[in-house]
Amino acid sequence: MKSIVKLSALSGVLLCLAGPAFSEDAGSTSAELAFMPSAMDVTLLNEKGKFVTVDMKTLKKGEKCHMEKDAVIMKVGPGGAADTTRVRYIAPNFSHGGCPFMTEFEISNADYKAARDAFTARKAEASEKIDALKKQLGDKWNELTNDKPSPDTSPAQTK
């Protein structure tokens, strides 16, 4: 039950934040998500700081907090320093000493590229698993997902 609540909260946050996020494509407004490439302490860049619910304290701008490997982050834009990217931690924190929800910080462009590559690799892996499930289930997939087969797809092609 606890994991369902966490996943539901994360899904809602992602939907809410998708609009204002920037991606590499200047004309695009889609969210560009990534996974933290390694555990590290980061410097909070939010104006007026952030409240850490788990620790019941406020971190002020410039203070450090700890990000775990594979934490979900979202690209906000270029960093203030050369060769950095500004990102936002978009998952709620459930452990002591971690960064608060919506923490903004900068990581090197190389770290961000590694983070984004890890995310796209897992996304591709998940898509492959879904495609394999669709093939395995055949018409049952359409029943389970309430999808109607497209008119140009014959039953022999879906099996």
C-alpha cells in the first residue's frame, strides 16, 4: 500500500511539472527526466530554502543535502556556472538527511548526460518488455487495455 501511495504521488507530480520543464529542444516544453548518476551531496539553489518534512527542518539556499543514486531528477535549464546543468529533484524524500521535494541544484554536464542516458536506457528496456507482453498476450492485450485494433491490422498480425 505504501509503495502504491508513493507511485501515485510521483505520477501526479510528474504530470503537474511536465508543462514548465525545458528540454534540449528549445521549442519543446516536454519534461526531460533523468536518474542521478551517483550518490552525492548537492547545494540547494532554491530561493528562501526548502522545508524537509522528514527531518522537520528548513534548509536555506546554499546549504547541502544528500541525493541518492537513481533519484528522479528533471532538467530545468543551463546551470549558472560553466559546463553545468540546473536540475530539480522531483520525487518526495522518505529518508532522513536527504534533499527535500523540488530541490534545485546544479550538476556537471557530464553527470547530467550520464543521468539522462541511464533514464533513456531504462525507458527503452521498459518499452521492449511491454512490446514482448503485447506479443505474448495477443488479442488478450486489447481486452485488458480496452484498445481496439486499428482497421489496417488483421487478426493474424496481432498474434
